[in-house]
Amino acid sequence: MVVKSATKKKLMDLGIAENYAHTLADDKKWDDVKILAAVEIAQLCETDSDTAETIKATIEAAIKKDE
């Protein structure tokens, strides 16, 4: 798998921790990450649901800002 550096950078610029950004950007474009559910984020990042919800909320805030 290849980490998409642009996706990782965008996630990190949003304030998401590097380890989570790296995992989420693994073979995924920004458009792929945007549609992930919090449950999927929790599974991919091997984290708890609260952290996954926070990551999802951060991504959704960025999407709304871009609209």
C-alpha cells in the first residue's frame, strides 16, 4: 500500500495526529477519506469510538468549509 502524501498532509493540516493521518491516507485519496464513517475510522486507526468521532467531525467541518 502507498500512503497518499497529499491526503496525509491535508489531514495533518486539519489537526489530525500524524499516526492517524498516515493510516487514513494509506492507499486513499481525500475523496475516499471524506466518505468514511466513524466506525470505519475507528477500525482503520485501531482507536476508540470517541477519537474516531472527533476525527470524523474534523473531516466533516473541513468539507463544509470547502463548500
